Amino acid sequence: MIKFFRPMLSLLAGFVVLFFVATMISIFVLRNDLASILIALPFAYFTGRATWRLLSGNEMSTWFYCLSGALLVGAVSFTIGFVGPMLAAAGGNQGPMVGLFITGPIGTIVGAIAGFSYARWRRNKV
């Protein structure tokens, strides 16, 4: 069953991280959308590959779990915080700031801690 969903989940994780990183780069660093997408592509590739490896059950190092957890949880929380307020209150002009300054950074930190905890749990389990 996991083998069926592995490609879809890997692509979805890669696209979410691509959106997250490209948006953060285009807002804070560059104004060129093409350059920010090109910079974000390695992060999206890494996240898609990490999701694929996580779903296949391969053993990975602790930093790999920390980085993939930070990217996955940070990107999802950023996307929810960025798009959610715009959908809930379409007239509000400060909606995306929730994702930029609150849910994105907190999700990234929580994801790194969760990845580290998961790596420690897997090591102690084996």
C-alpha cells in the first residue's frame, strides 16, 4: 500500500517545499521569481528524495531526519499559515504574514526537533 502512495507523497512534499523556499527567497532576498525557483529546486529535490527514503524504510543519519523534518513540517505549516488567512478573510491585507513570521519559523523548529526525536527513537528501537 505504501509503494502505491510513495510517488504521490514524494512529489507533493517536493512541491510544497518548492513553494515554501521559493516564496521565502523571493520575499526576503530576490525579486526575480525564476532565480528563486532555481535556488529552491535543490531543496525540493532533497525533500522529495527524503520522503521517498522515509517511506521505503531505509536507515538514515540523524542530520538527515532533522533536516527533512524541518523542511517538511516547516513548509506545510508555512503554506497553511500563508494561504489559510487569505482564504478565511479575503479582505485582510496582513494574512500572509502569519505564515511568514509565525507558523513557518515555528514549524521549521518543531520539525527539526521532531526529526531529531524520531531519529533517536529509531536508534533506541533497533
